[in-house]
Amino acid sequence: MFVPLVSFGQTKEDFFNNGKSKDSLKDYYGAIADYTKAIEINPDFGTAYNNRGISKRKLNDYYGSIADFTKAIEINPDFAIAYSDRGFSKYSLKDYYGAIADYTKFTELDPDNPVAFFLRGDAKDKIDDFKGAIADYTKVIELDPDYADAYDNRGYSKSRLKDYYGAIADYTKFIEINPDFDTAYSKRGISKMILGDLNGACNDWRKAASLGDEEAAQWVRDECN
């Protein structure tokens, strides 16, 4: 009969909580060891698999993390965050279609969570599905109108579809929420330049340069007199 190799008197919850503490201290190897002990005590401890997967991912062990997230999902097919976590690991491996599939399941299980749609939109961007990405970012904004990054990403997707007016509107909204982010001014300036508004572009690039964007500073020197 298999006997778990654990310390006398410690429960799976003890090891699980120790794992969380070690993870928070960035002792990821220690966290993995503790989650493994919790799993030895209870092989159906889905959350321990998921947390071990997160610790593995922080060590860039994406394949190992995917195996743990998959096990967590096998134990509980409705474990929404496990799909999100597995999707992130697949995304990190540039398996964007696999990530989209997991994020889609995440949206089905947690349809009011804007992060689910944002992550899927980001993955769609990577496969040049800009219309699909825009739809997801729009859903994010419906759920959370102050989700700044959704405006920024939607602006990028619109610019890739040559909807520069739409891109400018989204970058402008992003800037209203987050006025000190240099890249948004740079990107808005590019859209303005494409539309023939060089004066507006230069104003944006000057602002970006003042915030530390060296590339924008070079554009000001090259294009703005």
C-alpha cells in the first residue's frame, strides 16, 4: 500500500498554506515541494495542482504548469481560473489558438469577468484576428468602462484595420484614464500622422517625449519643425 511521504502531523491544508506562503516570498521551488506534499496526501486536491502550476509557470516551466492546470481541470471541469491559468501558459508558449480555446472556456464559466475577455482579445491580436479582438475588448469595456488597457489594445486593433479615427478615439480614452503613459501618445500620434494631421501628431510625440519616449523624441526631431 502506498504511504505518502509527509511529515508526521501535518495536513494537506498545512502544506497547501505553506506553499502559498513560500510562493508569496518567491520561493517557488519550496512552494512546489509543499504543494506536491499536499497532493500526495490528497491526489484530488485540484487547487493544489493549480497553485503548483502557477509556481512552475513563475519558473518558466510552462509545460509543467500546463500539466498541473490540466489535472486541476480533470478534477473539476468547472474550475474557471484553471482554464485562464492554462491559457496564459499556452500563450507564453505562443500556442495562441490553444490559449483562445482556454480563454473561451473561461468566458463561458465566468461571463461577467472582464479579464477573461481581455486575455482572449490579446491572444486574438496575436493571430491577426483584429475584428475578434475588437469584439472582446468592447465586451471588456461594457463590463468595466474604466478598464484602460482595453481601450489601448482596441485602439491598436483598429489601427491594424486602418480605422485610424477609431484608434484615435480609443487612445484618447486611454489617456483620459492614464494620462502619464507615453506609448499611448506615440501611437495616437502615428494615427494622426497617417490621417494627415502632422501638427496633432507632433503635439502627441512631444508629450510622449516629455514622458521619456526616446523614439517619439526622434520623430519630433525628424518630422516636426
